[in-house]
Amino acid sequence: MIDAVGLTKAFNGRAAIEEVSFAVREGEFVAVLGPSGAGKTTLFRCMTGLAVPDRGTVRIGDDDIAALRGRARRRVAVVFQQFNLVSRLSAFENVLAGRLGHVQAWRGWLRRFERADRLLALECLDRVGLLAQAMQRADTLSGGQQQRVAIARAMAQRPSLIVADEPVASLDPAAGAGVLELLQGIARADGVGVVCSLHQVQLARAYADRIVGLSHGRIVIDAPVQRFDQPAFERLYGATASLSTH
């Protein structure tokens, strides 16, 4: 169970998020929706320990994410919009970076990973459909393939939680749907909690189990995807918006 309680974070006296609380169960895919400026990025930074909330906590089991240090941080994996791969390294080497929190520091520096780590990296690439591209430089892959490598790297961490910040924003619709299908499958198969921010409502409805809607830094919707109907959509995006066009 991942539990966010009362998260509040302000910048220059203005609250970006305020009293945000929700939980994510093992194996659950939660989509976070909201208009631009709703506070999604701030929420995700607090959930990954990249920012410390002014008030509130995020816990994985008994551990406060903000207090995780060193190898303990491997429990949270992040998938970014812009992939954050090392372009000159191969897909395989990028995925091996997910093992850095599990190995002795000198092995990471020298890239002298043990056989088990190398096999796991190849297994993760196989699961995202890129085993054949394992030795290909990251910067020669398509955008969709690079995001799949980033997901494989996250899987190699063996995390309890994957936080995906707009992972399909720079991808075409087909590649984006494939990435979300992958994240959904990881949640189901591995029991990992997945929290994913999206702009595309229809993709959230297609792949998520629950939708959390943020507006002006506060949660206005927290419901199973089946209950995200037109009235819920209007509470999140305004009365003039139409669910059928999103």
C-alpha cells in the first residue's frame, strides 16, 4: 500500500497542492488527471522524494518516501516524459542502470554487473518487446522504443511503486497506447503500484483502475474508472467541457 496523506506544498506563499490524500494498492494503476497548473508535477515530485512537502507524508508500508536514502530509494522508480536515457549507451546498458541501487558502488562505476543482473536486464527488455534491440544505441531508437527502455529500466529496479510523469506526452497515439498497456501489465503481473499523470482522458479510462482528478491543487475526483462520467469530468475540467471529445 502506498499512502499519501495531507500533502501540501507551496511556492512563494501560493499552494501548488493542498491537503492531497489518496492511496494506491498493490497492483493498482491510478491515473492522475487535471488541467495544466493543477499541481500534478508538484504532487509527483513529492511522491518520488524529489521535493519535500511542507506538510503531509507519502509512505510505502512503514517507510516515509521523503526519508528514503541510498539503496532504499530503489523502492520508487520514475518514468519521465523525456525518457532520461544515456543516449550513447545501448538499451541494455541503460536498463542495467536500474540495478545500481542493488549492487556495490564499484560495480556500478565500472559497469561490472553480475550475471544475474545482466540476465534480469535482458528479461526486462524482452518483456517490453525490445530484446532484439538490446545492443542498439539508445539515441537510434524511436521515441516509443526509448520510453519502453525507460520502463524496462524501472522494472529492473524491482520497485514497489512506479511513478510515470506524462510518459506518453511526446509519443504518437499508437506508441502511447502501447506504453500504457505495458504499465498496466506490470501492475497486474508484478503487483507494483503505478501512478501515472496523463492529459488524455480516454487513455486514462482505457488503462487505469482509478482516476484521481486534481484541480487548483486539490483532489476533486477519486473514483474507479467506471464512475468517471460526464458529471465527474465537468467537476474536473469545467461545465463547458465534454467527455465525448476527450
